Amino acid sequence: MVNQDVLYDAKLHGLAHKIAGVIFEYATTDKSDKTRPCLEDCRMTKTPVSRRHSNGFILDFYCGVPHSLFTPWGLWYCFGIKTREDDGTWAKLLPVLRKRLYAADAGSDMGHEYFYLYKVDDERLPDPDDLGSDNFDDKVARVAWEHLQAEYAK
């Protein structure tokens, strides 16, 4: 079972946003901007859902595009959907992102590439665990996340 203190850890929640922020530094939400890859920004509108692991973060790329982030609160679809076809820009950016997030390969499956994240810029992250958990109460995690999101938005 996940330690409840982790679920209400504002610093850890802030690190999730910092990780997503790194991705969005290289993206745009403007479909007409052809200079950067386009993603929908769902950082403040999506709540993580099930499929979690207990401590750290795992970045999920799907078909070469940022897709979601595994967090202590569940799977966070903070990157929304790609809003136009990817022209391979994310593949070119991946080495930069891997360096900034100290990302290590965590495997791949059916178009998904997973990366264990160890730092965001120079800030240490909790070590990521394997995906999945049998003892996860996503209702408790959702309440904690919504509380932290409200505080973060202030």
C-alpha cells in the first residue's frame, strides 16, 4: 500500500509538474505554429488514473510522442493528444529530454516507449519502481491529487 504522506507531498506533486513543464518547453499548443511539435496541455485538467507505481516517475512516449507520465497518483495524461501529425521532431528532441530528465530506458510495448526518470534538470527524483500495483486505491489518490492541484493553482 502506498504511504498516504506520499500522496499529499506537495513537493513531489510540484516535481510532476516540473517534469511536464520540461516537455512543454519544447512544444506548442498552437496548431498553426509549425516551428515546434504540438500537444494539448492537460496539466491542470486531467487527474491521474489507476496504473501507478509507488514512488517515482516514468515517462511514456507513444508512437514517438509524449503520451503520459506514471506518477505516485496514477497515470497522468498531462500531454493530452497530439493536435497535428508529428513530423519526427520529438525523435530529434528525445536526446535533449533524456539528458534533462536523466531518463533511462524502461522498456517498450505496442508502440509505447517507457523511460525511468531520475532527475529533472539537476533536482533528484525518487527512484521509480516497476509499473503496476495491486494495493492501489485510486479514489484516495484522486482526492489527494485534486487537493494538491488546487493548492498548486493558487
